[in-house]
Amino acid sequence: MPENLNAKLKNLTENTYKYGFSINLENDSAPIGINENIIKLISNKKNEPLWLLDFRLKAFRHWKSLKEPHWAKVTYPNIDYQKIYYYSAPKNLKSPKKLQDLDPELLKMYDKLGVPLHERENLAGITAVDAVLDSVSVTTTFKENLAKLGIIFCSISEAVQKYPDLVKKYLGSVVPYTDNFFACLNSAVFSDGSFVYIPKGVRSPIELSTYFRINAINTGQFERTLIIADDDSYVSYLEGCTAPQRDENQLHAAVVEIVVMNNAEVKYSTVQNWFPGDKNGIGGIYNFVTKRGSCIGEKSKLSWTQVETGSAITWKYPSCILKGKNSVGEFFSVALTNNLQQADTGTKMIHIGENSSSTIIAKSISAGKSLSAYRGMVKMSPQAINAQNFSKCDNLLIGNKCSAYTIPVMQNLNNSARIAHEATTSKISEEQLFYCQQRGISADDAISLIVNGFCKEVMKHLPMEFAVEASRLISVSLEGASVG
Amino acid sequence: MLDDTLIVKNGTLKILIDDKPINRQINIQKNAKLFHFLIQNLNPTEQISSENIINLQENAYYETFILQTDAQKNNLKTVVNLLEKNSKTFIAGIYLADQKQKISMENIVNHLAENTVSEQQVRGIANDFAQTYFAGLINVAPNIKKVSGTQYHKALMLSKTADVKCIPELAIASEDVKCSHGSTIGMLDENQIFYMQTRGIPLSDAQIILTKAFIFEILNKINDQNVLKNFTQKVETWLIKNMK
Amino acid sequence: MPWFKISNLFAGTENKLILSDFNLQINPGEVHAIMGPNGTGKSSLANVIAGNPKYSVSSGNILFKNIDILPLPPEQRASMGIFLGFQNPIDIPGVSVMTFLKYAINAQRAFNSLEPLDAPSLLKKVKIRAEALGIPNEMLKRPLNVGFSGGEKKRIETLQMALLEPELAILDEMDSGLDIDALKIVANGINVLKNNNRSFLLITHYDRLLSYVKPNFVHIMVNGKIVRSGDENLAKSLEKNGYTEFLNA
């Protein structure tokens, strides 16, 4: 590398440290396994205040008393919690050194999805020696713009140092460590994640994306995100990307907490393509995410939009607790499974506030020998006067070997509240296929066209670029479905 | 635990009326039809649980009308197995709960052969501190062609303290399937009420008329006049008690 | 070598034989009409030429530009220049008319090694033809055929034909369900496309369409084969006398 470029690189990477995008290249790590000493070590290494260490320890002690849950429909192998590194596993040793060393299937995928070269390295876990010059400078400028508006967007670790009061006030307020087994574990050992604070009356001019936090993609298994939208604010947050996500760590237990205050709105969009691992599906990722938003303010609004494909077994039920009067919760989802994949997704809408309303539109597409399940829960508590919910779940089956499950649970404890639910199951009609083919469109292309049309209702809620990527992802994931 | 096995022979038609809970297994043979009416007359303190399993052969037809409204605790499970091709079933259910009753209705339809059709229409009303639970499953096995399955459940809540829960479930493993279900829990349509009021009908009358219509939408499908009379009497008694 | 020729074709669905020793030859620039009583196989003929998988061919062949098209999938036959205007066009929810047009046009261009049409050119092309067919702009944004009336669907079929510029356009009962004004518009759409290199196969019951689109040849189809061929006068006499003489033949 030419001398001046090297210097430029050094300069930039040092600047990134200054702005808090610390690329964790630590070579030492905590010993394997979990116990109070390791937790203290983690907290110490991160220079955390006492209250946070306390939070972690309380969670850990509670976790020890809990039993791991198992669901009926899907199985996953036993996890030995003592065989996991809870702090900075030496990634460099395990990850491939060059793009050419990668699984050729993965490279093919990058090609099809049009992922730019430098992004491929990042996504594949190849530690960047040739730094991503462009994106580093872009993120630097973009962070400056946000800072001018008072918007805080940084890692949780940095937020703990710089904005401890904010973090202390809201961490665990939406998902307490007592909530469930994995959230509890996460509360004890969470590594890092995003922290977002939008001040009163501010509309974020840019979509906040996890990609901008360069090392977000390499964040460990226990990611913790906290988003706070103060009165009258707005933010659109993007998570994930269409390129296949792979990680040596098979178990992911993340927690996302969102707090929405009076008249504020948060849009949280996820597009995720889980790497199927090898041909036998080994290496697939198990993902237990507790995502929950609390709409505490009057007229507060939270929308979850997600497009998920891939073989990961994902338990993810983004939920809304609609506490504020006139609060609104939305859930739009497309789950696509092909070959031998499994998806189990859904949502919970808990209505507490008067006049609160929620809308659920879930589309699932199963092809090949896959299985897709939607699990929903809508509950109207006794105080939810005049609350309303509408849910629509549609399943599209392609081929005769796949299956779909819809399990919506509705419970109403207030007679002025209304719950309405519809679900349909159908297939792509031969007439539709032939019509497209007669116009010159191949069978595979016809299926993507029709499937994208089927998902339109959901896709229109995604921010533009994400929607384009998601469409492409769906087409690529359906390859071979017409023959299947 | 099984109390009774009934076989409806090839090509015959049978009408069966049950006024007490019985655990039945019923086999409906080829080309046979069974019309089954369940109207349980029980004491208010009783706690009962019963289950009916119905197996249908080729071109068989099973139609049932269920009225669950008595007893302190009343659980009824109906499992219909469409075992052979061209079999069809229609399940109509009504549950009416008040005071501190706990009523649960569970309907399971298993489509195990091609060209099978199922339809479920359920209406429920809960008042006072009643707790009701409806679970409806349409299950389609793999490699089955031409299946049609529909399920509609509507529940009304008359009091702020009632608790209504429902889980309309779909488990589909075949492609050539047209399945849909719909479920609503809530109150009467205020547009309909308002419409009636603008035509001079007082609010409370409008509510009664609409609630009655809500249930009779199902009852009106009963062909047998005597049975219809019995069902109607029981429903009207409950409505009079609970709607004014 | 004949440009388009169906020879000794036997075809049907899994339950029955519909086309029975069917023969037909079409040269470039010709307008052929096929008429016949209901259930005689006219629509089936159109679908078999287009490659509808519901039908299977037991013997015979169809040559188009020296290639036997029977082994080819529908999209290839389309890209070679065959267009089928459907009798009952199906709807595709969530896919707008415009989006569908873009996909079809670019798919056929790709097959013929052409670059995809850029958005502004496409838009322009579509708008001009849509206007000529009386199709309002907002209809182009609606999902294809969802909630469209019979007449609207036929106009959209005609729009697709105008944009895809086929060499052989098979129109299956394009005139059914249309009022006079809609019929005139569709007929005009066809006439505007008539040229020495393009042929039309009009499948129709009534000779209404034929008074606006003059056929060079009229064939009468009964029980899966052509029993009489003539010119436009044959159609006129059918209108007067019906099909009886041909049914007993």
C-alpha cells in the first residue's frame, strides 16, 4: 500500500476511535464460561459504573434460578452455557483471511444481491486491514449532522459513559431481566448494541442504520439496543441487511427496548437473511430476540416492519405495549422460507390505554420443504376502553411439500374493545403463472413477481432502499421454487 | 373415556339429538349423513367435560349444531376426521355464558383426503364475569388435493368484566388448499344500531334485535322444526335474562 | 417454408381429446378468423399454441419460423413473437399494470439480447398507447385486472399487445362483453398494428369484430378441426344461417 494512503488510513482509524466507533481488536478475552467473576471482569473491562454492574449481577443471580424454555414446534440442540465466551472471543483466529477463502455459495449470494466488494469483507467477518475509507468518512460527517440536532446515536457502551442518567432510567424498563430466560441472560452479559435518543420535537433527518456502526455486524451474541423517542420526535431505524448473516456463534440472544413518548413515532425496520450454513443446514443461527416497545405517551406510535428469509430458527415476537391513550402499534411482516428452512415469527399487542389501536399484517411464503409459523397474541386489558385491533395473516404455499401454521391468540377483557382477525391460505394459481409466461416472463420470475405482489401491503412500509433490497432478496430466495 | 360408539351405515341418513354430554365416537360410512344436535340441559353447579370424535368415510356428511350454555364449567371438544375423499362437514356452534360460568368450545377438523370441505360457524356471547374460550383448528395433512376449509367465529361481550379468548388455528401442509378464517370479539356494530335508531327504534330494542339476529344467523340453518324450537327457546330464555 | 403451420395436431386435457387432426397455415400479414359453436375447441386451440400446461399434445407439430414450438415453454414462444389475448384475463394482486408491463417488455427484450428499456422511454411508450386506447393514467397504477370490468380487461390486453409488438397475435374472444364503443377502440387497436409482417388469429363467436377488423380468411371449427374455410363472406353467411349445416357435416 502506498505510503500516503497508509497514513490516511491511520488518521481515519484514529478518528474513528475519537468518535466512538471503536473496532474491537482486543486479543485478550475473558475465560470461557459464565460466573460472577467473569461478569465483574466484563464490567470492569468496559469501565462500567457500579449501578450497571449491579444490574448485571442481579440478572445473573436470577438467571441461575431459571430453566431454559423449550417450544413444541421446533427443536434446537442443547446449549452448554459454560462453553461460550461472554467477552470478545478472538474472532481473527476463526474468520477467513481473504474473500477467496469464503464458502463459494456465500460469494454467489453476494453477487446475486449486488453487494459491493468492500461490504462483503465486512459482512463475512474478515477484519478490515484495507479500511473502508469511504464509509468511514461518510459516517463521520453523518454523526456530526445528528449531533447538531441533539440526536444521540452511539454504542451502548459509549452511552453508559457519556449519558449514564438516560441509560439508567430506561434500561430494563421495557424488558426487565425477569421477563424471560434469554432476556435475563442478555441482561447479565450483554456486550454492546445501539443507543438512540431523539430529543423533544426533533425529527431525525436520516434513517439510522446499524450498518453505520461498522463493528455492529461483528457485535457478539448478546446485543442490547435501547431507543428513546422523546415527546413529539420521530425516528426511522434500520436493522440488518440482505447479505447473508453468518457468525461462528450459533446462539444469539438480543434485547431491543424502545420507549415512545407523547406524540412521538418510531419506525423499526428489519431486513434479514440468515445464512443457511452448509448444505445440511449446519451452522444455521439460532436467534432468540426479545423486542419490545412501550408506547407510554399519548398518541405515541411504534411500527415494526420485518422481512426475514433464511434457515435460522428465529424466535422473535416484536411486541407493543400500548399504554398511552390513543397509542398505535403496528406490525408488518414477510417471512419467506424455502428448502428446509423454518420460520417462527409473530407479534404481541397488549392494549392498556384507552382508544389504543393496533394493526397486524403478516404474510408468509413457504416453498420447498419448509415450514412457516405465525404466532400472534392480541390482548385487550380491562382498562382498554374503545381499543381496536385488526389482524390479517396470509399464507402462500408454493409446491406440495411445505407447510404453514397460523396460531393467533385473542383475548378480550373489555367489552368496548374490538378485535378482528382474518387469515387465508392459498397457492399461486396456474392461471397466474401461465399468464405471466405468455407475456415472456419465465416461471421463476413470474413467481417472484407474484410473491412480491402478495407482500406489497407489507413492503410499502419499508423505507425505500430497504424495500428495493428486500424485493431482490425475496426473488433470490425463491430461486428454484417453480421446479421444487 | 368413551361412552358410546355409533355407526351410521352406508348410504343412510340419521338424526341424533343429545341433551346431556356424552363422549361419543361416531363412524359415518360411505355416502351416509348424520345430523347431530347437542343442546345440553344441565344444573348450574355442574362441571362437565366431553369430547366427540367423528370419522367420515367417502362422500359422508356430518352436520352438527351445538348449544353450550349450562353448567358452571362446560368444556366440549369436537374432532372431525375427514378420512376419505369427498367427505364434508358443517359445524355450527353457539356458546352463551353469564355470571361466573367458564365455557370452552374446541373444534378440530382434520382434512386427510382429497376434495374435502369443512365449514365452521360459531357465535358466542359473554356477560357478567363469565370466561369463555374458543379454539378452532383446521388441519390439512400433506399431499392432499382440493381442500376447502372455512371458519368464522364472532363473539359479543355484554359486560366490562367478561373475559373472552379465542385461538383460530390453521395448520396447512398441502398446496391445493383454500382455507380462510375470521374471528371478531367485541360489541355490536354501532352503524347498524344507529341505522335502526334513525328508523325510530329505541336503543335497547335495537341492541336486542341485533343480538338476536347475531345468534339466529346460525340457528336459522336448522331444518328440523322441533329441534329449532328447542334451541330457540333456550336461546331466548338466556337473552331475556341477560339483555334487560 | 411456411411461416406458421399447425400439422395434424391431436391435443386435449387429461380427460378428453379436444383438437382432432387440426391443420392450419398462416402467412405473414394475414388476418385469420376462427369461428364455431361453443365447446368446439377454439379457446383450447389458442391455449395449445401458447403452451398452456393444462393441455397436452399427443401428436402433430406446430412450426413457427422453422422451429417446432411444441417443446418450448410459454415464455419462449412469447419472446419469439406469439401473443395470446386471453378470454378471461386473470388478476395479479399487488402488481400494478405498469410494473407488469415493465417486466414483460424487458423479459422479452432480454431473450432477444436487447438492453432493458429505460424508465422514461418505457413510460412514454406506455402512455401514448394507453391514451389511444382510452385507458386513464390511474388505471396503470392499479393492480393488474383486480376489480376491472370485462371491457377494461380487454383494453389492458390490447395495450399489452401494442407494447409487446408480437408477430402472431391470437385474440381469444376479444369482443365478448364489450359495448360498441369499447369494441371500436379494441378493433382500432388491432387495425393500427396490422402490417405485412404481423398476423392475427381472431377467435370469435359473432362477426361483430369482423365488421371492424377485416379478415383475409375465415375458418369454421367444429369438434376440434376446421371443417370449412372461406373469406369474409363465410362469416356473413354464418350470421344468417348459423352453424347447423356444419354440425351435421
